[in-house]
Amino acid sequence: MQEDILNKVSSGELSPQKAYETMYPEPPPSYKGLKKARFVRFRMHIPNESSTLNAFLRILFIFPIPVSLVNVGLRFMKKPSQLKEKDVDFDALKKLVKYSGGTRINILSKDANITIKID
């Protein structure tokens, strides 16, 4: 079979890209081994601001946010006027949030230190 496909490519009947896709089909994504997310925790610290603001941010994000509320927020953001539809794939983003349990994201900059932990 591979020889037939390569012969078609050499004769110009088939493009190399189509031949590659035919020879090596992409398997469907498997989500079986991935941990589902249940909660999202935020921690923020702004170094150059007052301790009152940092205490307010700690109190504001003291409880973890359920992933279901994050999904509701993504549903409301589905088609905002500022973003073009090709800029953000919201379906892929929802799957990413759903199957990202055990992930920790640290954002360190001179303006703020942000930690996002997905349990």
C-alpha cells in the first residue's frame, strides 16, 4: 500500500501532504488517562501595591472556584465583539480546562505574581 501511495506522489497524482495523511492517520484524542479538573484556585500578589490590596486579593480568592463556573464564564465569552472567532477555539479551551487536573501555572512578572492551580 505504501509503495502505491509513493508511486502516486512521484507521478504527481497525489500531493505529498495527502500521501502523508493517508499513510499516517492521526489517532483520535484519548481522554481516558487524564485527570478531570474540579476546582481552580487563584493566588495573586502585587509587589508594588499596598498590603491592603494584597490582603483583599487573598480574601477574594480564598475559596477555590468550581470548574462548572469557569465553563459558564467561557460560555458567556463564546463570541465577544473584541475577539474574532479564529483567534480562540472555545471548544478546545473547554476541553483543556476540563481535563487539566493537577496543573499548576505560575506567572511571575515585575507587576504581579499569579499562581493558578487546577485540582
